[in-house]
Amino acid sequence: MDPVPADTREKVREEQFSAVWANDLDKVFANIAPNYDIANYVASFGMWGWFRKKFMQGIEVHPGERVLDVCAGTNAIGIALLKREPTLEVHAIDRSAEMQEVGAKNAEAHGFKIQSLIGDVHTLPFPDGHFDIVTLQFASRHLRVSKVFSEIYRVLKPGGRFYHCDMLRPTNPIVQKVYYIHLRFVLWLTAFLFQSGQTALSCKQYFVNALKDFYSVSELSDLMKELGYANITARSILFGTLGFHHTRKPE
């Protein structure tokens, strides 16, 4: 089967999920914010820390660089980067004030200050060419990807690096079938263990459907290329269900 063109995929995703994105996700993340990190460890059967470690291994940092963590959540990436290089200037943006409230407390507990903004990541409130590094992890499937990646490209300095990881759509149909069954189970398990609110419970099928209509590793690389990114490297693990991308804005 030929891959779906990015503009077509984005249109389909917009038609299917715009109501959830606009009306439900804020409530979902507000509900799960206090338990977000531990819930991910449970849902991944203890592999969440390993996923983050694999992502961090690919990130190159230099003293004094300016970093933006998009959809920063509980600031796990910003904290990890500051542990590696305390001279970084780290900014975080997320639409969920509740997630960033947890993130600010996490950063403070480590003695770090991360500059936080609450806002829509589809229109980043920063000037052109402002950041050396932009990171985005485990959030793209809830976004208008082409728009967000274009904004990230805009705010990167020439030669700046973009690091991305997320759950992606595997291309093997057998893996897909097993994967979606697994997702339904872990969503039920975490909802039960952490007593999710009604909005979160009603979005369980959305979280599966959002992946069914998402990008594969190679399709996301193609989208980055279309948007002007250069030196794109990609790797996948767990049979294509998780992907890591590293790319640059041309000099």
C-alpha cells in the first residue's frame, strides 16, 4: 500500500480529532498531571525510563545553548538536560498549566529553573532563529504535526537541532493488531489504577485511533524533509511502535 501523503493525512487527522484536541485534552492532562510520570511507568511496564534514556542519548548539547522543550509536560527532558549541562538556558511550553505546575516543582526539587510558558505550541511565541535546540517527545500524535514542525523550524537558529520521539504507527499489520490490543489493555489498566476522571475514560478509544492514523517512522522523516529539515536521521525500536528523529535546520 502506498503511503498517505502528509497533507492528506493531516486533513484526515484534523477531521477526526479536532473536537477532542479542542475540548477534551486539556481536561485529560489536568486530571492525570499528578500521576503522569508514574502512570507512564506502569503503562510501559517499567520501560518508561529506558525510553527516555534512549532519547537523551541522541541529544547533543554545548555550554550556554538555548533550548526549547515543546509540550514539556512535567519537565523531564529539561531537567535531564540541565543535569548534563547546567549552563543551558531551558524554556518549556505546554498547553497544560497543571502539567507545568508539576514540572516546575520537579525542576525546583533538583535546584533548576526552567522558564515556562503556557500556550498553544502551534504558534510558538518566540522570534525567528531563537533556539539552538528544540525537543519534542511523546506528544506529536495529539498535534497538527506539519504546523508544529514548521513553527519549530522557524524558531531554530540556522544549524539548530531538532530532536523528536513518539509512539508511531508500525507498518507491519500483525504488529499493528497486537499493538492496538496492548494499548487498549494498558489504557484500561492505568485508568483503573489511577482512578481516571470521566473525560479521560471517554478518550481511551481516541488514544488508539490517534495512532492508527498517525505517521510511521519513515513517513515522519519524509514530512521533515518536505518542511526543509536537513541531515535527518531516524531509528525505531519495538517493531516500529516507537521512533526517534534527529534533524537540523540548514545553515
